[in-house]
Amino acid sequence: MPSTVIVGAQWGDEGKGKVVDLLAEHADMVVRFQGGNNAGHTIIRDGETFKFHLIPSGILYPDVTSVIGNGVVVDPSVLIEELEGLRRRGIDTAGLRISANAHLIMPYHVMLDTAGEAKLGKLEIGTTKRGIGPCYADKAFRLGIRVQDLLDGKILRKKIAAALEPKQQMLRPFARDPRLDLHAMTEEYLRYGHRLEPHIADTARLCWEGLDSGKQLIFEGAQATMLDLDHGTYPFVTSSNPVAGAACVGAGIGPSDIDEVWGVAKAYATRVGAGPFPTELDDELGARLRELGGEVGTTTGRDRRVGWLDLVALRYAVRLNAMSALAITKLDVLAGTDPIKVAVRYRSSEGAVLNDFPWHQSILHTAEAEYEELPGFEGDIGDCRSESELPKEARDYLRFVEEAAGVPIRLVGVGPGRDQVVWTGESSRQLRAA
Ligand code: IMP
């Protein structure tokens, strides 16, 4: 397996964690390149459930180096909690490496996120309120505090003081909050620095060393294409770039270091938070799929909005990421739904046919999805391990998606368990040969 970027092809929560976990078994390094603890992924291993927000899924393999790249925004208290949680369960975390250049989420970022959403009122984005946007804003504003600053008390205090000053005005409602005390904050972050010091490293160099010595690297994206700050449904997006191109910036590698890009999409679609979602099922069927798919956010516990698979958005994501393959997750959730619909085009409010994802927000907000209906399939497919064991209608569904997307489906999820997957086409041939 060459160096591979794994990205979400929809609005997030596609099950990237499971795909990364499966591919990580054959990898040497897993590198996260953007986002923060707004992400959340669940991995079920030997009946044990692991939930991660910051630490890459590779941590469960003792021989895989897990890396938090420079493009990630790190809430040190969350990271330390995850490290402690893993330690308590006997998982060795000594190999985790955190980029010295990654930016830190500070208490005022979390407060600004909450205050910002409250101010927007009905126009709120529905953020995870983890301080992600304000942290990336400070990074661009050059007022950010970086992981390396934790190792120098004098610099840390100076930088916090500089960053805090302009926040005082914005955070009037929090003026008396002890979390905004410069001295207490500096001391708290120095303690975090002390705890994290053995993990802090020049992670771009680690990636180069790995790539130059022929190691297998996985670059793990968080969130997803349609939540990309530049290419998603702005402003209803996250504040980083979850597209594959961002793996270069967020890990410190060049485009020619990447061999493959895998996109992960559910067999249907979900979205958390506000923003356009042309295939949304605001009805009983949507509620049923939400129930069957356990569509509740890992990070915020919010119900996810549910809809049909949107091939207009998926084709856009395939091109934008120059995907070489797709992994389709949660196919089992569609069992018993007949017919299965997939959006093949949109129609604008003026009646125009839109085969491509519209670039103008006003058009997207009012466009309606038009569907192709495919026959559904019955029964539990959770025990299927090869394509031929899947019901014919399920195989036809996959072929339809593959042809529309224009890239091969290499992996299909048929249940929550780690082994509940069907490797398809090229991948299954490689597995048989191995
Ligand atoms: P933020 O990333 O917390 O600023 O939230 C911005 C938007 O991205 C909101 O609509 C969130 O619900 C969404 N979002 C952020 N992280 C995730 C994720 O991991 N999965 C799905 N949606 C996410």
C-alpha cells in the first residue's frame, strides 16, 4: 500500500475511523492533518469500543507511529484526557508524536465559539463549540499559541497576553471568568506542556524520513469535503480544509508524495449542524435510517440529519480530491428500504437541470434533488465477506454508485464491527494474493 490520503466524501461522520483503522494495519505511520476535537470517531476492536477525537486511529497498533500534524488544532486538555484513557486500558501511547507547529485551542477560543454562535442566533452554523473556528482565526491573525510555546514559559506568557488582550472586548460576558486569568492560564498550559513534552516533535521531518525510506503512510482527514472552508457549503463549514490537498500543508509534505486518495462515503448521507442538504429526508424514513444507523454525533451527541446518497455532491468530491478509490460504509443500514433513491441531478428553482454541484450558494439553497430509484434488498448482510455474498440488488446499487462516481469502490462496510467489511474488486484480489 503506497502513501494514501483518506478523506470524507460527504458532510462528515462517514466512518473514516474504521477505514483508517483497517488500512493502518498495513501502514507504518498514520498522520492527522487538520481539524481538532470537533471530530470524533468510534472504533470497535474485539468487542471493545474506542472513541477518539484527536488521536489518530493508528494508536491501537503498537508498530504504527501516530502523528498529530501541524495542520491540526490541539486542545491539550482533551488530548491528555485521551492519552490517560488509553493508558488506563493498557494501550501504549509512547509513540504518539505531536507537531511542534500545531496550534493550541485556548479557553478563550471555546468561549468565543459559544459566544459567536449565540450572537448569530437563527443564522448559527451549529458548530461543535470546541473553539475550532476562533483557533484557526488566531492562527491566520498570527496571534496563535503553538505546541512548541508550551516548552518556554516566558514566551508562552507573552503570547497569551498578546492574544488575550483583543479578546477582552469580545468576551465581555465572560469578563470575570477565572479561566481568562493570564497567570492561571499560563500555569495551566505549562503543566500541559510538561505532560506532552515527550510527544512533541518535528513531525514533517518524521513524514519525510518515512516516505524516503519507503514506509507506508496514511494521512487521515477529519470532517469532510462538503465542510471544507474553501470548497464546502460556506459559511456552513468547518474552519479548516478537509480536502486531500490539505494533507500536504497540514503534514508538511508535497503533492508528489501522495500516491492514492480514498474517499469515504456512507451508502446514504448525513449532516450535523446547519446548512444546505438537498437530499435531506425530513420524514419517517429519515427517522428510521437515523435509528438504524445510530446517527447521533460522537462529539456533541446531536441527532444527525439524514438523507439519500447525493451523487451530484459525490462526483464533486471525487474530482475535488482527485480520488482514486471510494469506501462505502453502512450499506447494511439500507437493508429493508425499498426502493433506494439516489440523487443524480439537481433542479434549480427556475427549472434548470444541474448535473454539476452549483457554485452559487443561492442556487444550492433552493435547488431540489432529482432521483433515480433502485430496487432495495432484504435481510442481514452483516455476515457477508465477499461481493458475491451480497444480495444482487445491493451489488447493483454499488455498481450504480461506482459508475456515477467514476472511481472504483474498494471497500464496503456491512456492520459496525471491524471485520464487517467486504473488500471489492482490486482490493479483494490483492487480499487473496497476500
Ligand atoms: P466546527 O468545526 O465546530 O466549527 O463546526 C462547523 C460545522 O462543521 C458544523 O456544522 C459542525 O456540525 C460540522 N462539523 C465539525 N466537525 C464535524 C465532524 O467531525 N463531523 C460532522 N460534522 C462536523
